[in-house]
Amino acid sequence: MTKLLLIQPNYRSIYSYAGSKTATPIYPPLGLAYIAAVVRERGFEVKILEANAFDLNHEQIKEAIEKYFPDYVAMTGASSMMDEITELCALLPENLKVIFGGIHASSMPDDVLKNYPRIDILVRGEGEEAIVEILSGKSLEKIDGVSFRKKGRIIHNKDAKFIEDLDSLPFPARDLLPMNKYFSFEARKYPIDYIVSGRGCPYRCIFCADFITSGRKLRARSAKNIVDEIGHLVENYGVQEIDFQDDNFTLYADRIKEFCDLMIKTGLNKKVVWKVANGVRCDKLSLPMLKHMKQAGCYMLSLGIESGNQEILNKMRKAEKLEDIKNAARWCREAGIETRGLFIFGLLGENENTMQDTIDFAKSLPLDTATFHVCIPMPKTEYWEIIKREGQLLDVGWDKYTAYSEGAFRHGSVTPELMSKMQKKAYKEFYLRPEFILRRFLRIRTAKDVKLTLKGGLEVLKFAKA
């Protein structure tokens, strides 16, 4: 039987929340778990090597690979992971075929196949069907969505079609994952697990790269399918908290209403709490929707705000108004749902004044927490292309393509120095306000709340002073 080993690289030293490795959440690799579920359903043997959750070093990873001795190894990684991918490839026995997928593979297939000789097959877009066909021994020339080398030439097959009916997919193969290892710094209950309820986005924010792997259309799972998965997690893993990893969870109001109705009808709202950690669109929220979500178990939403300057929002084609954001934050507070604001420094047309507008706007909103990122121009996004034409992409190494790095480009008034300066200023001004500190301490109810509040405060102070 053909054996596949899926590797989740150890990214803890690369990604860090507010510069802190210990405060960085550990998420399950749901993309790999979906592939594992489909591959296993089609009759192949598969295992997931979770190097990140176990914090494995290279020697431990090598031992695990040699012990399992697969026919194929498949890995995925964002642009920031490419140096680590190179080192992992060096650990692999020569007889193994190496498959690489994910957002970097999809955005820079030529670069990957030219500069990473140990990668044999590249999968662009979604990976489930392509990997099944590869394992089945189908000729590479006949598999949509793959790129490979042949006689010194790089071959790119036509793009594969996206999976329209996501309900047809089996639930991720969580039995292959160390479920007790996953955590979120802000989680209220444990065990915690994560769900993706849709793929794709119809919006065209110029800095976002999600469309490269998921397309320009939201393909949403049905409310029933999502609730069935939550029931499965409660029954089989004792899960008490769900973190939705969607960018567009609230896009379709009818689906949210049906989802909340089912959560209440099944009683799951009494067994689990849930939040949306990725940035929901503020213009897709309403007070009745939020009150219904609260009743169904929602306790926190991350709001994808990005900037506090309307001109900057317009330039990046956010298609949202500052008034939408103000309303959303106020309605969440009224509904009893906590909020985290997500902000970015270094968007198109920014300068120090517009970045200060963002800081001031963040402080004016009734937010419970906020994150401030430096903008990373992801390959093949529109902003990446603009910077290539009009500015300068800096040779900082792929491992610096993270939201808490010092920056990777110059364009107009935007420099790494300015972005880093304003990021630190934002954390200091937002979190060290007396009224904010008082509000946080008034919310303390348990010893765990005390620990998390103090830990979070120390991490912010350390980062702001760095």
C-alpha cells in the first residue's frame, strides 16, 4: 500500500504573537488533516508528523521520517517557512518523492521548482484531489493543478477546479493529530479545537493572498454540516471551545441564522463556546445577528479593521467605511461579545500620520484587545506587484515575512523603520491606557484570568520596549 507522510513544519521560532514564542497559539494543521482524511478514504495509508505541536528539532523529525519510511512526503508552508522547508528537504532520504503545496507553492511555482531541487511535485490551489491522483500513480501530465520538471523544463498543468461542495469532504482526520497540544492564549475553555466553515473570498483587498489558493468566491459549508462537526468534536474529543478560522464567517446572514438556530436547538450552545479568530467584515454584522450569535455560544469576534484612515481603506479596496467599523464594535459590546481589532501598518499610501490615525481610531473603539501588524507584501498579490514596480522589495530572507518582523519593503513613505516604530507605539498606547488596564482587571473572575492578564501585559511591555 502506498504510504504518505504529511509534515507540519515547526514554525514556533518564526511566527510569534507580539514577539513572544510562549504567547503564540498552536493551531492544528487542518489543511493537512483534510488531505489525510480524503487520502485515507480512498484507501491509502497516511500519517501526519506534527513537528510544530511537539516542538520537534530536525534530528527528531529525521528519525520519525525514517521510522515511518513513506513512499511520498508532502509539506505545506507560507512564504516565511521556505528556509525551514529547505532544511526539512535536506533530511529526506533520496528515494522519497516530495510534494509541496500551500500558498507559496501556488503563488511562486516557477521560483520553487527552480530553487528547491528536492521538491519533485508542486500542488497549486487545493490539494485533496491532486494528491489522491498522485498517489494513485496517474501520469503527472494528466493531473490538474500540479507543476513539475520534465527533461529540464518546468511544466505547469492547467489549474484544478475548486471543490464546490465542501460538505462532501470528510471531517479532518483529527485522530492523526495530538489534540491535547493545541491552545489559544485567549481561550476560555479546554479542550479547544478549530473549524474552517468555508473557503474563498469575493473581496479584492490588494494585500490579501487568500484568493491564490481558495479563489474569489466563498464556498460555504452548510450550517448543518458545521453543527454536525461540532457535535462530532464534543462527542469524540470532549471539545468545549471552537475557534473558527474563517475570514468570511458572517458573510451570509441566512447561514449564520440557521447555524445559530441549530446550535440552540441541539443544545450545543450549552456544551461549547466559540469565537471567530480571523477578521470578520464589520459591514456584514448587525445587532440582531450578534445577539443571536451570543445566544448560540459566541463570546468573541476578531474585527478585520486594518486602518483607521478612510482614504487608506479605499486605496486597499477594503470596500468598508469607518462608520461600519464603529457600529460593529458598539453592537458587539451591546450584545455582550468581546472584540479584538486587527490592524496593519504599511498599507498603500501610508505615512506616519495615517498610521497615527489607526492608533487613535483603535483607542476610540470599545475593543477588548487589538493586534497591530506590519504589512507583509505576499507574493503575487496586487500590493506585491505595485511595490515591485514603484518601490523596493528588500532581501531580508523569507523568515522575515511575518507580521512581527521589521518589514520587507519600501514604498513611498513606508519603510521598515517606520512600520516597526508605529507598531511598538501602537501596543504601548493601546494597552497602557489607565482606563484599559482598569477595565481588564474589573473583568477578572478566576485565578486563570489573573495569570493570563498578567502574562499578556508582560508580553506587551516586553515587545513595546524592544
